[in-house]
Amino acid sequence: MARPLWSGSLGFGLVNVPVALFGAVRDLDVRFSQLHGRDGSPIETRRVCSADGKQVPWDQIAKGYELADGRWVLLSEEELTAAAPHKSQTIDVECFVREEQIDPVYYDRPYVLSPRDEAAARAYALLREAMERSGRVALGRFVMHAKEHMVAIRPRGETLMLTTVRFAEEVRSRDEIAEAVAAAPEPSAEQVQGAAAIIAELEVAFDPRRYKDEHRARLQRIVKRKAKGQKIQAPKPSKQPQAPVVAAPDLMGALKESLERIRGESGGVGPAKKKPVRRKAPAKGASAESETRGSTKTRK
């Protein structure tokens, strides 16, 4: 059973719904620890003063902020509390907006809100149903881990999802990162139709179960093989120089050729359906090249 990360109440007008907050996603990355390659001993991290080379105890460590001119401003824990947000056990709903008005770039990390007890379940279900019918998303604020978060709350099935939202200053403006877009020429109607035809041929119903973390799976297989004493060899680098990535000189020709290839692979109906290739288990001592080969192509 998952443990709640936060508990409090969801404030909706004069209605307070006692809720618990759970993580909606989990981190499955393969993590490694740093060891001494000679004897396998764990590597320790020590806090050492750069001036005298001596280790510094925790009670002598201060927090500093570097100014533009290179000077440092040291702040004590007491001084830092002056900027700490007001601690509250309530998610205060400030307003409701249409979901399509929120650019997905503002969404950060998803969580699940759950009623804390049976008494709260009735008010929870009422709010979820009302939001479902209205098509609106609730925006509010709450404090978790000593930091104030802007959040968006929306129904998802029988639950309410809470997603932390980035503030406007955290999102780069389009003008800052897309200067080349403004200078791009307007595509012709024929080019747009060709690109749209490719999109239509590759369209499928979204199913997240079709997409797997192939890199993590390869890492886990290599770790298991190494644990059994098998030899792991890196694949040999290709001797052929990679061609530079450049735009197709004949854009319309590239679109037509792409469409012909897709239709040829799929028989003219939808994206190509390829039968899975059954691979034999790698022999003991086989190179890691066989672990990585065949996984670089994008699944359709």
C-alpha cells in the first residue's frame, strides 16, 4: 500500500474535503553507486573547505548566494525562515479554468488526491462529479516540503489528479528559443497535404503499454549477465562516418517517398504492423552488441 506524501484538506468555497496526496508516478531508473574499482569499497562524499583542505562539520556550514559581481551573501537558517511560505494543511482553490487553456508545458509532476476517510468521500465525489461535468480545472496553492506550489486539480476516472504547475517565469518564452521559426517560409498547400497524409497513415489509438523503456531493460539484462560471471563487451563503433543531419533539398519529394514507404510496409492501411522477432538467448560470453542491436528503431 502506497504511503501518502502529504495530508490535509482541499478547500472549495466553504467546503473542506480531507484528502491525502499520493505520488502518481514512480522512478524506475537503474541506479548505480560509486565504488572503488580496485577493491569494490563504497566511495564516501566529504565536505571539505577549499581554503585549508579540512573537513567541515554540519554546524559550521552556511548557505550562500553568489551575486553577479562574484561576492557571496551568507544567510543563516533563521534568516531563511523569513522567506518561508506560511505553512498550511489546506490546498486553497483560487479559481477554475478551462483545461484547454493550460499549455502542457506548465504541467510538472502528477499526484493523486484521495479522500482520507468515508466521511470525506461524499464531498470528494461531489467535487469530482461537478468538475467532470463543467470541464474545468481547479487552480490553487499549497505548501509541501517547505515550498509553495501552484497546482492544477482535474478529474481522472473516479479520482482527482493534482499536478504541480510551473510558474510563468520558469517557462522560456517562445521568442527566446524559436527565433528560426519566425524566419521560416510559409509551406505550400501541397506540402501541408503531403505531411498530413503521412500523419494520417501513422495514426493509432494511444496505448501506453505499447511503449517500453528499452534502455532500462538492456541495462538490467547486462547486470544479470555480469552477476553470473559472463563477459560484457561494448559494441564496436561503426567505421562509417555519420552523414550530417540536413534538411531534405527536395521537401515535396521526401514527403512523397516517405508516404510510399509507409504504405508499402503497411499494405496501404494504417501504420506498418511488423511481427515480433523471436531472438535466441545470448550465449555465454556473447558481446553486448546483441543486447543493443534491434532496439534503436522507433516502435510504431
